[in-house]
Amino acid sequence: MGVGTLRVQAGAGTNQLILLSGPSRSHGHPDKLAVDLFAQGNVLMPIPGVIFPYDNPLDPKWYHTTLANCTLVVDEKSQPSFGSMYRFPRNQPPSEAIQLVFGPAATMGIQRAYSVTSYAGTTMDRAVFLTAEYFADLFGAFSETPHTYDLAWHIQGEWSSELKLKALTLPEPVADGYNALAEVRHAKIEQPWSAAFKRGDVVARFLAASGGATEVIVGKGHYRGDIGYSANDHNTLAVLQRRVTAKTCTAMSRTSRGPKKDTSRA
């Protein structure tokens, strides 16, 4: 398992971005090319963690799924993972992601990694940039045949957006990960869109580029965080950008602003 970490000084604090690559190892999760973002003095986009003991029903339903991570899900299935005791497909090799670029710097860091084994026949390629004011995310998926691509982000904060979301009932049988979401809503669009996530007097802005027919799916997910966790907690919002195609590329920027002045950049 590989962990590439970028850190950039941001005012009185530090922004930190993790990108997961490397081979699968014991106790590993199906989370290749996932990111974890610490910004604005707190965890903003978390890696989900795990619940002990391992026989907790929410482990196979959520924590040991690819959907629980900030990465791509193909055809609503989890990646093959060496360490997953729940959903390891024995007829597939464990997934691996190769780091191509690691460029830490004082004012902007960059990473890039790819995987051809996370999903058979699909190449995933992710490049991320981190500065004091924004996190930029470029994710591409390429295959010879069409697939359902769900690029998931898990973001803490109170959601607001101009998207006209409507209630969504996922068709049965609902795959693991998706069946752990609460209050699922969606909107179908073909243009850029944005949202804001407010925590106290701090706001993070989410800006998504256009890329053809897109379904935005939003639902409450799980994140155990610190002590005091219970299985009923829904304290992160899962934001999925779904496209059904053979090849797609998406771009996202997360900018921030404080209570006194807007310091964001598009």
C-alpha cells in the first residue's frame, strides 16, 4: 500500500492531501486512487476507516467498499482487495495503482497515479493539485466498452447548491455501499455545477466541470471519525458524479473561504 502525502501551508494551518496507490496488502481496503483532504483546520474529505470488531454488519455494507472512499466505482462494484475478508474475488488479482508523479513544493504540490487492475478492462488515471486555496482533481477512466462510472467524493459540512435534486430510489438489488446511503437524491445535468459545504463559519466550495450527460447522486454516508461513533451516524455527504460511457474525464476544484473575506479562486 502506498500513501503519497502533500502538505502546503495555508495561513495559520496546513492543508494536507493523501493519494492512495501501491499494491494491495493485508488489511488493505478496495481504495486505489482514493484521496483524503485535510483543509480549513479539519478533515474535509475523509478516508472512511473501519469499525472494530470486524463482524460489524456495517463493515461489508460500507467501510469495506470502494464507494465509501473518494475514488471511482465501476458498475457499482468494489475493487478486488487483498485484505478484504468480505468481497475479495479470488479469480482476480488484487488491485494495484502505480504512482507516476510526486511533486511536493512550498506553494503547490502535485501527484499522479493510475491503475489497470482495479477494474478489468478499465484504466483509471488521477492527477491532483494542492495549494493554500484550492484542491484540483482530474480523473479519467477509459475502456473499450461502456460502463457505469461513479466518481465519489465524501465531504463534511452542510450542503447547499442550485441543483434541483429529487428523491431517488435505487433499483433492487442494491449493491453494498449504495445500500448504506440515506436520503438519496439526484439530478441529471449536462453543464458545470457547484455546491457549498458549510462547517461553522467556514465554507468549502465544490466546482465540477461539464462532461456530457451526468447524473449527480447525493446521499448521507458514514464516517466514524473520533470516539462517540455509532452505526446510525450519517455525518458525511456522499456526492457521486455518474456517467455511463466508455471514456470519461472529470475535473473538480475545492476552494475555501473564511468568515471575513472570500479567498477562493475558480
